[in-house]
Amino acid sequence: MYLGAAVMLLLGVGGAVAAVLLHRATSVAAAPVATLPFLSGWRPEEHALSRFHARYYPVTLLFLAFDVEMLYMYPWAVVVAEVGISAVVEMFVFLGVLMVGVLWAWREGALRWV
């Protein structure tokens, strides 16, 4: 009854163990910090896990506004002919809400790249 689940669990655990063993067999150094993969091998001036500057947050919100817009526009484009004018009105309301986020990011200076 649970044979399929047991086989999938066994394959998952076996795949994870195989990946760990493959990593250990092919790794370059035992101390990963010594190889300096951060900044293409140059000595880092800051820690790799340091906080981002606050100016990156408006850019992130601007990206999310455009990303969410495309997420909803693809399915909308498929059904807009069937639904009619109400779908067009709803999409323009949605785009208006996203435009508020874009205007806020513009006001915060997210579009200045200097």
C-alpha cells in the first residue's frame, strides 16, 4: 500500500547521500573560506553576509512590481476575450495599483543609477 512512498523516500535519501559523497570526493579544499570564492578570488573588503545598503530596497520593490504584473498578465491575456470589457477594466485597476508602487520607487530615487 505504501510501497510507492517508501521507494520515493528511499530514492530521495539515497540521492541526498550520493550528492554529499560526490561533493566530498570532488571538493577542492577542506576549508571553504580559504579558497575565497567571493568577489572572483579577490580579498573581500566586507563580509559576504553583510547587510545590503538601504538603496537596494526600492529597486527590489520596483522589480517585484514588474514581476507581479507579468505573473497576472499572462493568464489574463488568455481569458480576456472570453470575459470582455470587465477584464480590461480590472487589469487597468491592477496596473494602476502597481503604478503607485513604481511612482513611490521613482520618488525614492530607485531609478537613479548614480
